[in-house]
Amino acid sequence: MANSRRKLIFNIYIGFYCSAVIQICICSQFTSSSIDQFNKDRGAFPVAINGEIFPWHELRLPTMVIPLHYDLFVHPNLTSLDFVASEKIEVLVRDATQFIILHSKDLEIMNVTLQSEEDLRYRKPGRKLTVLSYPAHEQIALLIPEKLMADLRYSVAIDFQAKLADGFEGFYKSTYRTLGGETRTIAVTDFEPTQARMAFPCFDEPLFKANFSIKIRRESRHVALSNMPKVKTIELEGGLLEDHFETTVKMSTYLVAYIVCDFNSVSGTASSGVKVSIHAAPDKWSQTHYALEASLKLLDFYENYFDIHYPLAKLDLVAIPDFESGAMENWGLVTYRETSLLFDPKTSSTSDKLWVTRVIAHELAHQWFGNLVTMEWWNDIWLNEGFATYMELISVNVTYPELQFDDDFLDMCFEVIKRDSLNSSHPLSNQAETSTHIKEMFDAVSYKKGACILNMLKDFLSEEKFKKGIIHYLKKFSYRNAKNDDLWSSLSDDCLESDSTSGGFCYSDSKTASNTLTFLREKVEVKQVMATWTLQKGIPLVVVNREGRSLRLQQERFLNGVFKEDPEWGALQERYLWHIPVTYSTSSSNAIHRHILKSKTDTLDLPEKTSWVKFNVDSNGYYIVHYEGHGWDQLITLLNQNHTFLRPKDRISLIHDAFQLVSAGRLTLDKALDLTRYLQHETSIPALLKGLEYLELFYHITERRNVSDVTENLKHYLLQYFKPVIDMQSWCDEGSVWDRRLRSALLKLACYLNHAPCVQKATELFSQWMESSGKLNIPTDVLKIVYSVGAQTTAGWNYLLEQYERSLSGAEKNKILYALSTSKHQEKLMKLIELGMEGKVIKTQDLAALLHAIARNPKGQQLAWNFVKENWIHLLKKFELGSFPIRMIISGTTSHFSSKDELQEVKLFFESLKAQGSHLEIFQIVLETISKNIKWLEKNLPTLRNWLLISI
Ligand code: BES
Ligand code: ZN
């Protein structure tokens, strides 16, 4: 029955249909030259699943045949949870060939036919092709009886079907519960980086851009969405409907998207006339309004900023109930995890608002950086992700200045420095071949380091020149692909788009010769400078030595956990050299001095005598600074005398660099701790929070290791030192963003440290909330704190779990789940893990964050780790190797370890995984992190203990 229905569909929609099962025969189909090739090097070719030789042995597709256009028809069945589909791919043959290699994964291919242009013209039926499949490379080969001729076009028609995928990739199912308790299913795609091949056979590499015409068949209770606006809907016999969408612009396969769902939406129109809609499950419709406001503002911003129209007539943003990452930038149909798009004024905090704004800003930036201009290959994914992350800063600062995103951006750079100062880091542009490697490229380095070095470059070139350069890049490479060098040339080339350029000259440019020379020099410079940041891994340390008016600068590779006196230090430094755009300010003027440090050492002369020098002004540079001699003492004195002589970001960077230098064995911990003493007078909240962050970190380290004397003294110190500002905090949502974040951070700390007034107030609010059956509105800034205190009793914990099931707000659910994970009862923590594994009450998409949260709880760290070890196989059934959740689970449950026994245990586990064939970059990162933690404690615990003794 099902089969005959499928046949009928194909008869209607393909125009030709062959019912015979594909015959797999290869021998007769090869010409003498192909056979020669085989005979020459038979061993080099893999074997297809039917035992025949597969004619292609590389992971990357050949370029003899390229796609021009896909006609794609898809009919998902949300009851039987499968789909039938067909496609016609128009291809151009660049070099004569006898086979076409396509990507295809887990698809049942039923029929393949080929038509030449002539066949099409004379309406000749397609010739049936033999299909070979090589799953290890996720490829199929279509064997052509007669050679395809160069420079001709052909049309390949494929009928195929599959189950809707179980996980989060390809064309998969997602479910949600309505307020009435009904479970509903939707079907949604998520393709990046290499999963379009799970939904339709295709040339699944970013360079193979094509146009797509998509048709979706659905039931009338659903709607279908795709990249483009709908052209028409056809009513079919039996009540089914079929939506036809406009043909897309030229784009990569990973950006194709379609959804069949029963969501509701809100819409608005951007200044340019683009229709923007936010879609969510019907009961969550009321949480969509902020996203609409933000996406309209941000779309307007980008269209103006890039001076390039968003090329589609509509933009849909959809909150998907089951989503692995945070969001995905499919052109015209951006998909989001619910917590990345929905905003519930009752339960979303100020940080939640910033997150939603950032994610929208990020994905909309991709509509230009990534969609319009795409990296040639995944090795340069930073061109997509680094840029989108950088554009978050530019766009949010303008559209939502009150969110004060600047300081968060700085924090993001600090986060990636931690990772990039380990030897296991990798260059921004990094080789990536297998799907696992490609997935691993979506990491902190690509996103955060990418964004931070772009910010540094902007600071170096000037905002105006940088903007002009990236607009030039976007215009020049529109609907095409680009690589690093293309970006650098656009950034050093200040020709206008209309100017003709050759060899670095702008012909319409009337600049004088000397100006042209400057321009040429810069052209070389940008590329030369940036190559040192993208092609080599790591971060430099600039060591400053001041003698009178002379500044001696020295650069080396900054290594966290490797000391200069360690034997391996020397080898780890070899051949590392950056072109560092250094900036500095001095006590004598407000001027920002600039210099490019291109050699290992250099000397600068100050124009006048100054009492202090601060390098890396506003922390725009991606480097750490060490002040030798009395440098740090002078800066500490300055902070204590009047910290406002330095700009707030400079104070933050001093705190950051000082503690990093402690980890690298260059500064003693007591010196860095002494630097934080001025914080009592600190007027900038981000700076205050930066200092607090380190002190809290040390508390957590010693607490986990059960170093009770130090833990107690640190608690004492924190509560005593920050008491005035803790006591000032109110329990409401008033003030600026940073006032509110300070409130959340301080009260969280105070309650965690069992500060009586805090626990009392939180307990009181929690009881009132329970008594009101969850109806009382608790201020969002303190919601997580109140829940966490409430979760410490069994009644409170159980009640929270009930509320978790009931809540329709992702923001609230996240807070409850965090609170539940702070319980001191292991059986409760185990119950959470079981619920997460079951995937009903706690969705699989939240499992990684849950395990991470439980591992952060001293009472849960061993439990989470043991669970991961014992259930690795089950976890791999839920998430792909190399995916973000797998990496989060591994690092989240291990990287806080700090003893030799733990290191050994983790090592053994990783060895066993490697023996089973799982190799991940994260293994090395974790091992290095644990070794670094061990070393830090060995070296610094006695210092911390003594410092506390004299400080409390
Ligand atoms: N392009 C990514 C989505 C993605 C992530 C695809 C990983 C393949 C692998 C998207 O633009 C993205 O970067 N999403 C982020 C959110 C963003 C605000 C940092 C994410 O999912 O975490
Ligand atoms: Zn992105």
C-alpha cells in the first residue's frame, strides 16, 4: 500500500519512472581509459557495498561534474515518520567522465536516470543508471554507460526515501507537548556542515553552489517552510497539499532548509520591505515578540552597514523544540534552539536577553558572511563563524547599546585565550577532511579567536577602512566562495567596487604616487600580518622592560602550564613569530601609541618620562602582556592610588593577564592577588566581576579537592571583602544591564557560600513561590538563585522537577535544571541523568549541559564522570562523534580534574576510545588541561594559603 502510494507520487512528480530494481553491474560500463586507471592502481580504489570497485577514492568530490540546479520534491509523513522524495539535478560536465560522484548518507536510492540536453529537448525518457554506494565516504557513484561529454549539461533524476532521522541531523523529527498534554511531531532539517547528504543526494561541499527549487507535500493541518517564499500551493486528490517555493539564489547545500510543522508566527516588515516572521510552537507564540523586534532592527542594521540588500523577499526565524546547537543560518529560514530565540519577560533574565540578541545578530550576519560569501572549504570555517561572531559586537553595540555587549566580547577573547595557550590548540585555518574533523572545526578557535583577531585588525586598520574592506570583500565574492587571502586583499585594497584593479593599483584612483605606495605597502602588510595569526596556532606574550624612556619589547609564545624553566619550553617556542600590532598609553598623555612588533625583540623610545606604561589599550589586541622589573608593582600602585587613571577595559585586562601569567609561571600568585585588592574601590562592574571570577574559581578548585582550610578561609575572605557590595543588592530587576548582572553574580556567590541573609531571603521567596503554585513572579535576576536554594530540600527539589515538566519557558527550564543539578543528594543527580538519557522529561538536546552542570557540583563530579565512562556507547548513539554535545560532555566532565590519579584515569579511558577508533582533538585538550591544573595547584596552593592567612 505504502509502496503503491509512493509510486503514484513519483509518477506525478518526476515525469518518468522506472519500477525495476537497480541492477548493479560495473564491468561493462568502463571505457578503456577507466579500466587502465583501475589496472594501474587497483588497490587505491575502495570497494562499494555490493563488492564492486567504487570508482573514486577521495573524500572530496571530483570536479569533472558540477551541479547547477536542483529540483527537489519532498514528502514527509509525520505519522509513519519517513519521507519519500525525488530530485532532478542539472549538472554541467567540465571534463568528460563516465561516472558522477555524489554524497548520500542513509538514503535508500530507488531509481536513477540520466537525460542529456538533447533527450530533454526531444522528450526522450531518461536512461537508467547503475548506482554504487560507498558508505565510508558517504558517497554514491552513478555509472554512465557512455561518456558524458565536456561542456554539456545533463539532468540526473533520483528517486529516494528514508526514515526521518532520530538525532538532530539531516531531515529529522522533533516533538513538543502542547498545554493540553498532546505530543506533536514536526519535521525539520539541519545540514551544516555535511548533513544535506542525509536528506537528498547532492554535491555536499560548500564550493558547489547551485540554485534549488523546492516542493514540499504536506497535510492541511501543517505548514511547510523553506528558504524561499512560497509561489503556490496545489491541492492534490485525497486532501494533501503541495507547496512550491521560489527558486533560491545560488547557494551551498548546507544552507538548504525545509520544515513541516504546525507552528504559529508573528511578522513584521523591515525598512527594505523584507517580511520577517518568528515561528514557534502554538503555546509559545507569546514569547516571540522580542525576537521580531530584534531581528527587524538587526536586518535593517546589516542592510545599511554592508550596503548590500538582503536578497530574499522573506526571512523566517523558527524556534525548534529539539535542536543540537544554538542556531543555524539557513538562508531565509534560520532555525534556533527555543532558548536562543524565545524571550519570556517573566522568566528570561537580562543575560537571556543578551543571548537571544546575540544569536539573532550572529545568524543574520551569516546571511552575508557565510551565505552570500562562503569559505571555499571547511578549513577556513573561521571566515564564516569568526566573522558572524565579530559582527555580533558591531551590530549589537549599535542596535542595543543598553545591553553593553562590549565587555562580554572582551570576556569571549579571554575564554579562547585559555584554549589557545595550550599546545593542543590549532591554527585558525586548519586542515579538515573527514566529517568528524569538519565538525571539530566549529570550536572556540574558529568562533572566538576568529572574532578577536578581526577586532584587533579593525583597531589596527581603523574602523572606516576595515568596514570598507569587508564591504568590498562581500561585493566582490557575492554568490561565490572565498579563502583567507581573498579577505586580506580586499582589506588592503581601498579601491571602490567600481574601480578596476590590477596588481594592487586602482586605475580610477587619483591618489598621488606616494599614497599608492602606502597602499601597496599596506596590502603586503595586512596579508603578512594576518598570516601570522591565522596560519600558526597560539597567542603571543609581549614582555615589556622599561628603563627610563626606553622600552624593550620581546615576544614569545604564551604557554599556559609550561614554565620557562621547563625542558620542553624551548622546543615549543621554535619558529613562532607574530606581527603584533601593539598599542600603549602612558601617564603623560591620553594618546594611544601604535607600533607593529615584527621581530622577537624591539626597542621603543618614549618621547617623555612617564610613571607608568600600559600596553594593549582597551584590550583590543590578541596578546598577553608581562611587565618585567618593577612594571607590575608600578601598575598595582597606580590601581591603588587611583584606578580611574586607567580605562576600565585596561583594568580588566591587567587582572586577566596577571592571573594568566601566574599559570605560565611568570608572576607569583600573591602578586596577582595583591592586584585585586584595589577592587574594593573599583567603579566598573565588569572589572569587579573579572576579579571576583578568579577568586571564585580558586574557591571551586579548592572545594573540589577538599582543601578545607583554604576553602574556609577563601569563603571568609570573599564574604568579608565583598560584604558591603553584597549587602547593597536588592532582590528585584532594577538597574542597568551590568547592575543586574552584578546582582545575579553576587547573590549567587553569597547563597552558594551559605551567607545567612542571602539563604534566608531566597528560602522565603521560594516558599512563597511554592505556595502560589508557581504563579508568583520572582525577579528574573535572582530566579536561578532562588530555585537553587529551594532545590536543597527534597520537597523543593521534587516541586521544581514538576514545574520543569510543566513550564513552557525554555529560559525557566534551564534555570530549574541548573538548580536541580546543584542538589547534594547523589540519588537525585542520578535521577536527572536517567531522565536526560530517556529524553522525555529532559530532552536529549539538554543532556550535555546537564552532565556538565552535574560535574560542576562537587557532589556530582565523580558521578557524572563514571556515568560517561560507563555509557559512552549509549551517548554515541545520541550524538555524533565530534559534535558539540560530545565534546561538551567530555570536557565538561573531566577538565576540572586536578590530581594525578584522575589524569591517569582519564588517559586510560581516552586510550580505550582510541582503540575503538574514536580519535578526537578534545582528548588532548582535556589531558593538557588536567596536567595544567595539577601543576597550578602544586605551585600555587601554598601561596594561596599564606596570602589568605595574612589577608583575613
Ligand atoms: N553555523 C552555526 C551552526 C553550526 C554549529 C553548524 C556547529 C554546524 C556545527 C551557527 O551559525 C552558530 O554558530 N551557532 C552558534 C550560536 C552562535 C550565537 C554562537 C551555536 O550553535 O552555538
Ligand atoms: Zn555561526
